[in-house]
Amino acid sequence: HRDEELAGAELYAGRAVDTQYAFEEARRIVSFDSDFLHTEQASLSWSQGYGLGRKVRREGDEPARYYAFETALTPTGSNADHRWRMTYDEVGAALCALAVALGSDAAGVRTRADLLPQAIRDKIALVAKDLREQNGNACVVVGRRQPAAMHALAHEIHRVLGAVRSGTNDTGKPVWY
């Protein structure tokens, strides 16, 4: 069930990588049709990291902020600070709009982003501004039902944000988180 995710990583990086997210370190999280706390491949460990990131430890701390773009209400989306319900095609266009707002020049993203109403693109521009202000402490998660090109675009967005960390898992496969 991870075929699109792995194909997207291969499309972007030239090889399939096991994408992991350090939710506990992220100050901002944006998901696109992803129920990462409930149905995605590492939902148990991701739920733990997400909970740590949302926890306020000291006075003046701010919990991680979470934005969700999804086709139907999910357990994960119900936790969002800001949530937008969209059609399947609009979710992909929203990811493209985020890439455009962040200054990505990936092929075809502007054309697809322009399919969204201006009011939604304006809100996505505010999300992009918020992400940029986090200095790389952000996660952009794409759900497994989205096509490989959208997973590849999420890798590009992490690069643009400076949010790529690398390492290896115990099988020696590359991991980006």
C-alpha cells in the first residue's frame, strides 16, 4: 500500500527511501489527505511523536500547529488547528499551491495550483509563511492515496524549507525525516 509513496521518493531522489517524520521536533505540520495518526504505515510511533510535539512543557511554549487538507474527516484531521475539506483533485492542487507559495519551481505546479479558488490560495500562502518562519522545523505529509508526483513534491517542499534530515534505518535503507 506504499507503492505511490515509494515511487514518489524514487521520482524525486532516484531511489526509493523509507520516509519518516520527526513530529516531535516539528513546530508546524501540514498533511494532504493523510491520516498519519491512524492508518498510515508508522501511525503508532508517529502518534507518539505528534503528541510530544503538541505538548506544552514550559510556560510560554507553543504546541506544534497542525494544518490538514483532506477529502473526508479523519481521526488525524480532527486534531488539526486548521482543516480544509476538499476533493481528491483539490488536495493535489493545494499541495502545488503550497509549493508555489514557498517558491518551488517544480514543473507543472503553478498550472495545477491555479485550479484552486483565490481565497484558498491566499490561505495556503499564509500556511507557507508560517512554515518558512519555522526554520526547517516542519513536516509536510502526503497520504498514501495520493499519486507518486505528489509524494515527490512533498520531498521538494521539505528541501525548500530546509526540513530534510537524513540517516539510515536498521535495514540500511535511506531514511529522510
